[in-house]
Amino acid sequence: MGKSTLLRTLSAFQPKLGGEIVIRSRESADRSQEIETFSDKELSRIIGVVLTEKPDIRNMTVRELVALGCSPYTGFWGTLHEEDWQVVEEAIDAVRIGSLRERMVHTLSDGERQKVMIAKALAQQTPVIFLDEPTAFLDFPSKVEMMQLLRRLAIEAQKTIFLSTHDFELALQVADRLWLMEKQKLNVGTSQELAENGALARYVERPGITFETETLTVRVAQAVPSRNSL
């Protein structure tokens, strides 16, 4: 609970209830600035956001939608120049959706649409990308492919990719660090650290469900069928 609210607050989509949200400079750890002090245009060059809502878009190609990611860098009329279109093509290639370039957005599957929105965020050229449930509505092979894609982009494009997910075991395998939300508490650490301090077991374990700390896997006890079962 609260994952989407946290992401929306961190990206300044909604006001915080307390505390501070500080953006620290990449060039100097001593330089930091509260998020409220940034203008919308400044924030759009720092944080890219991909939410779960499906964009209700008609009469627009994938290439045109990805190009909207360049809007923080265009002038009043939103005109894209040759170097902007180069950024668009690089984003499309990075997400490996070249075959979808001229497809109309409303004809895409859920997984294809999600990749397009990630390409749009890449075209925005921000050092940080927030994603709210990027594997929602996808079948299992597509979930794995999406998580692998995000890890590859984080490494190759040197992005900080921060996402919320219900895909517990996938997150354990792919994430560098986890933020595990409990009531009145936020546990932060690597998968191994959270396993060793018991946070992962508290999150997972229920009657018939156990968490294996050594292997970072969830084990479900098989029910013994009764004599009267068919």
C-alpha cells in the first residue's frame, strides 16, 4: 500500500505531507536542492515518469509519441530539430521497438505500449526515471523481459530507475536496492541485507508460505488432499 502515492510525491505530482524531498547534484554531493524550489520545466529535465494509466491516444504513431519526450528542450512551438529526432531514434532503438515505429499507438498491446512510454521517458533525457507498476497487465514472460530491459537501460544508459512493483521475486533478482514498505516503516537495502534482517520474511510469510533466506525464494506448502476430495 502507498507505492503509487510515494512515487507521485517523490516526483512532485502531489504535495508531501511532511519531511523533505531533496535532489542532490551529480557533480557535487554538497550541492542539494529541495524539490519544491524547481520549476516544472527544470523538473522535467531531471525526472521522467511512467505511470500505470493507459494513454488514450488516437491518430498518433509510436515515433510521434516518443518525440513528445523531447518537449522540455524545444521552444514555444515545440519544433523538433534534427538532433532531437536523433534522440528519438536512439530511444526507440534502446528499447528495441524499431518495428513499431510507424504503428498507431492505439493498436499496441499493453506490453508494447509500456515499452513505448519507457522510450518516451528515455527521450526526455533525465538522469532519473520513475515507473509505477511497469509490469502490470503483462504475462509472466513479458514481465521478465520488461525487468531485464529496465536493468539493461539502467546499466547502459547510466540511469537511476526507481519503480514500484508487486512482482516480489523478480524484484529480488533484478534490483540493486529495495525499498520495502511496511506499516509505519520503510526498509532499504539490498535483497541479501533485507533477507538477513528479517524484513523479507515478515513481508512474505503467512501460514503455508515461507521465505528461504539463503536462496531468496518463496516456498509454498502443498496442501494434503483429504480422502473425500475428488
